[in-house]
Amino acid sequence: MNDSKYPTHDSQLARAVAEFCSFRPKHDGPPSDFPSDPSWKAITASGSRVWLDSADRDANVGVWTAEFTGLTTNNTLLNKVIQNGDYDDLVPEAAGLLRQVGPAMSQDSMVREIAFMLNVIHAKNLSAVFDCDVSVELHTDLVRDVAGSYAYGKRVHEILPEHAVVKIALTPEGLLVARLLEQDGVRVNLTLGFSPRQNQLIATFACPHFVNVFLGRVSSFFRESGIPVPASEEPGIVATIQSQRALRELIGSGLAESHTRQIAASMREATQVPRLAGVDVLTMPVAVAGEFVTSGIDADLVEDRTSMAPVDVGAVIEQGRDTAVFFVPSDAATTAARELLERALKKTLDADQVLAVLSENGLGALFPRMSDSDRGRLWEHGKIPRFGDWEERVSEGSASWDGLLTEAAIGSFARDQRQLDDRIRSQLG
């Protein structure tokens, strides 16, 4: 696939950037040696991998144990590192290289390229210290660009083939590029999922290594919308476990690849850790990990929650508010994914064709059609859609709560990306 306006992985510029990223800067010496911890050992014994949702190397060292095997980073977390000035001295040097190799490059292209370089260099440093997988998110300019995402995804893999997992945002274009990258041997974390049906579609069609439920945001949506739920049934946890079970059914029936794993993302509290034990991957902020260890959990009481009796889905479905999408798997999602697969074998698909197939199967609301003003109104209110703004569209079927949360998440990351880009611009002179 070479119809991108961005540098391909085998271009002269990409090769020069890869060489630059391989040597500047780097961790000196072998990976650090971290002790084991009985609390985390109990969680991993339940079937879960444990990761940290953090790009802060020093903070990670404070809680990392032998049980941790991965780090998830994103534009927000990388932005925090960049705003600290950790890589300010690297930006002018990177700019010098780009001016030499690509003298006609615009400033916007240069900023995007340097952001890519910082992202990969930081991921390389993290993997060297912790000897683990690191999820690397692409620039938010690329979320609706198949060719561009493919080009940069390949380039991440070329630089960090053993440790990098490329994060692709859940858009129609993201579904397509994730499938292409996986076919090329690039591990993908298809991120910004919130429901079982989103992950059924993703797992069946795109076949990534990882899917997500951002459970903290699901719970926040219910709380901020004033939707009552029993204290014993936290919506985000229910959604995650339901998605995990649906994924395992797909794998068991041969409809999804055995390498696909469910991530419990956006964890907010240490009490969520044992309640999610058994989910394939738990990724959490440093503060949550630290609180869990000091909470004094009885390791003997930790058990696989995904194989226990079914959760009380009815307790968290608010009738008439269209919230069932967070908890109820959808046969239509699997049917649509299989139809997309059949079409992909015959010809190259584009985003409009993906949307058409979803609409034909009653799933058009997964990716709500939005004007610029619609999108601005959604993004203005941050990560959680304001219920009253969208209730009518959801009720009429032209939007869905899981789809709106995904779109709001894209806006949140885009804001942080702009801050990161502005920091780079300020260093260019």
C-alpha cells in the first residue's frame, strides 16, 4: 500500500529517521531487575496480564514488579512527558535531520514527523528499561487516513519490531488499517472501544492483538448522566467482563483469531483490580497500581471473575435510555464483520463501504455522522458526552452511546496532540 502522502517505511526519509531513533537517546545497560510481588502474582495466576498505563519512566520504576509485562502510552501520556521538557534538546537535532533529508517539508509535516520520532524514541527507552511491550499511538491527524496510518504503523514496527504494539483509533478507517497491519505482521492495539459489540466487530474483521473497554469512562458516563445503578454492579466492569466473554466465544467458534486479547483500560481505583481478575489484560495508572499493593488484598481470595456466574446485566440497563449497548453482545456486529470480510476478499474496501455494511446491519450508529459543529459540541465537553445533548439522536438511532464515547475520546487525544505539537513548534525557532 503506497498511495500515502506520508513517507513510506522504505523511503529515504523513513530510513534516516529510523537510524536517528535507534541511537538517540537510549537506556544504558541491560533492563532493570524487578522483584516479584505476591499480590500481583495472585492476579496473574487468575489469567490476567498486568500493564501500566503510563509513559513516566521514573514513576513506573516505583511500582513495577516482575509480574508486569507491558506499558500503554497515548498522546495524553506522552504529552505530559514532553511538556516536562525531557526531549527539548532533541527537537532541534531532529529538525536538522529532516531539513537535510526533506528540504521541501512543510512545518506541519515536520512537526508531525518529530512527534512520531519522540513517540518512538520514548517507547524505545521504556522497552529498554522494562523489557516489555509498549503500545505506541499514532498522531491524531491520521485517525481517518488509512494510507497514512498504515505508513506510520509500518515505520513503528520497523524501528521497534519486538516491543512495539501500534495503537490504532476505532474509526471505519482504523478497522481497515488495523487489518492491513496485522496481515503484515504488525501487532495492533485497536483502541477506544467501550462495548462488547464494538469489540465483536473489531475482533472478527480486523483481527488485532488487542481490543479495549475504557471502563472508567463507561462508569463516568452513567454517573454524569444521572443514570442509577446498584453499587455492586459498576457499569464499566460489567461492560468489560461482557466483552471478554463475547471475545472468548468468538475465538472458541473460530470467528476471531486466538491472539486477540481483551484489555481492561481506563481503570480508576485499586478496588477494580480484583473485580476484573481473569480479564486478559489489566492496564492501570501508577497510582492505582500502588494503591492495590498497599491495600492488603488477600491473595487467596483472588479468582477469575470472567468464568463466574453471569453478571446481572439487567441491573445496569436503564430502560428507554439505550444503554444496553454497553452490556449486550450483538449478533449483528459479528454478521456485519463477516460480510466485510467477504467483501474484502473480492476488492479493496474503503471507509464509506464499511459504513454502508454497518448501516445495512442496523449498526450505522456505531460511527455517528457528524457535522463540524456536532463534533465541536461533543469535543467541547471532554471525554464524556453530555446526555441531554445527544439523547434525541440516540433515541432516533442516528448515534449511539458507545459510538459517541469513542468520538469524544478521539477529541480528547486530539487536544493533547495539539499541545504536544505546539511544544515542538516552540523549539523549532
